[in-house]
Amino acid sequence: MNYVLFDDYSRNNLLPLTFTRPVADIRFGILTIREKWEKFLNEKTSTLTEDYLSTKFPIKREKDTILINGSIVPNEDLVKRIHQLETNEALVNDECIIAQHINADDLDVPPDSDNEKITQFEYAEHCLKINNIWDIFSKNGEAILADFRLLTHGRTSEKPNSTIMLIGNGEIFIEKGARVSGSILNTQNGPIYIGKEAEVMEGSVIRGPFALCDHAEVKMSAKIYGPTTVGPYSKVGGELNNVVIFGYSNKAHDGFLGNSVIGEWCNLGADTNSSNLKNNYEEVKLWNYPYQSFVPTGLQFCGLIMADHSKCGINTMFNTGTVVGVNSNIFGTGFQRNFIASFSWGGTQGFTAYDIEKALKVARLVYERRHIEFTDADEKILRHVHLVSYENRRF
């Protein structure tokens, strides 16, 4: 069977994080949504997404195909129901397409709940789904727990170092090659997962649910409250509370970050702080790309959303509910504005456009430091984002 993960209506609500990736490649819990599906299906997947992303995330075409909603997290029962679908049958949840069995001729047509030739079957059980950008951190605890069970079932953890202080009777799983020394790990509120070759340095205090992905680092004396995910090859220090970091990003120094999502290839300078609560305790609003305005989140706690390749200087202060686009460079004293467009350069004293050629040069250097090739496909994606984000950069 050919499995294709598609972007549904939530893709635009998840901008700017989905400027550079399909929805399925969002890290949510320990794994990306794609990695979850591939483990459950025991098959590789391809992607039905925006044209400009399709070179890096191509679609695989075969006669017998099941389209699966890339914003929905799999579970054992859901996968079983999907396997039972016949051609021209779909599984839906509250009019949202979960999966659809199609012929190759229909592969370029996004699933449509109004398609008369498709027979729909209602899936009445709970589905874990990300519809809005704040769902990534606010639902991350449930996602970590599900991934922890998926990754550790039937396996044995490496033995914790004798210098660790363990609090609670919850679960801790340490992968091979991970290093954890002189730290306090508290599992009273959820499990703690330490990935392969990851390191928790001495003096760190961590409360679950917490996931430190492969090759990531927690720096000395960090304070981390769950539910928090630190993606692969990322480095974190200071204080974090309910944060999701996708990967290859650094918040390696002191400073507070809470109820936030940080994309890939980002760097937060020393003593960067993000407010996650308004002084008047009102509901937080976040910038929404489809509406081109700030929309209510229903949350009292909401911090920073930062898309790929963006960076900020030392002592940067972010307001409650700030959205930063792709490849922006932010610095300056005082609180930054609540929405910073992609390819912006500056801060509280004003912004100018970040030259695309200079931005690409930095991106190549950052990739080289991690021994990763910056491909033509990567360059084309950033050039496209630079083009489509022009209207938001009219400073």
C-alpha cells in the first residue's frame, strides 16, 4: 500500500512553521507526526503538500494509495480502521477527513468531505490533532506520553547513573549512549525520555513529561518544567516551561522561555526572555496568517512562536504571544513587537528587510557546522518564503 500524508486546512493556521515543511513534519511529542505514522504503518510515507515544498517533500504515485491527514496523530485503533478502508472509502471525524483510499488518478485532488463518490465512515473515538499553532505546546503532554509508550514498549532502558536523584515512581527511559549525571529527574507528572547520544549536564533539574531527542543537550543547571520537548541536536539552558523545540536550534544560556514553539536552525542569544502571561491576565492573542490579524487563543499562557532560521541577540525581550517568521534577525533593548515578519532585520528601533542573499549565506554556514548539505531544494524554499512574505515586510 502507498501511504501519502496530506496537508489539510490547518496548514495555514500553522504558519509560519509550515512555510518550510509539511504539517506532518512538525515535531509533536518526541517524534514528528510523520515518524509516528511510519512506525505504526511500518512503511515509508510521502507527501501531498504545497508545490514549492514538493521538491524536498515529493509525492510517491502508485495505483493503490491511502491519503492520511498529516495533522492527526496515529494510534493503534485508528490505524486498524484505516487498513479496513476499501477504494473510494474515507474515514472522517466531525467532517474532518482522517484518511481516504483512492486510485492514482485522484492523487492530485486533495481530500474533500463533499466528494459524492466517496463513502464516508465516521470515526467517533478521540483523535489527537493539531489545528492551530498553539496546539503544538498545549497538547504536547498527551503527545509525549503516546510517543513514550510507542518507543519504549517491550524495551529496557539503560541504567540511570548513580549520581542522578530520582523523584517519583514514574517512568524514565534512557537510550544507548545517552549521558545523564548529577541531575534531579522528577517523574511525578509524567515520563522522561532521553534520546541516543543525548546529554543532561550536572546540576539540571527536570520535571516530566520531558523528551530530550537524539544528540540534544541540556546545559548545566538548567531548570525544565514539562511538558517540554527538545528536538535532535538542540541545546538548551536556563529555564523552560512547556516548550517544543523542533531540532538543530539553541537556547543554550540563561533566560526564560515558556509555552512556546521554536522551529529548526534558530538561535536565542544569552538572557533572551519571553513573557508568557499578560500583566492583566487576559486571554492571549496570536498573529494568524489567513486572517492577517491577531486571533484569540483561549489561553492565558502563551509565549513565543519562532519559525526556522530566525535568531535573536543577547538580552532580547519578547512580549506575550509573539510570532516570528522565517529567517529573521532580532536585537535591541525593550520588548519586541508581537509579530515580526519573515526576513526582517532589526528590533525595537525599527526593521529593515533581511537581504535574501545574505540570509542564504548564513543558512549554508549553519548547515555546514552540522555537516548537513544545504541543497538547491532548501534554497528554493527560502526564496519562495521570501517572496510570499513581502507584504508583511512593508515597514
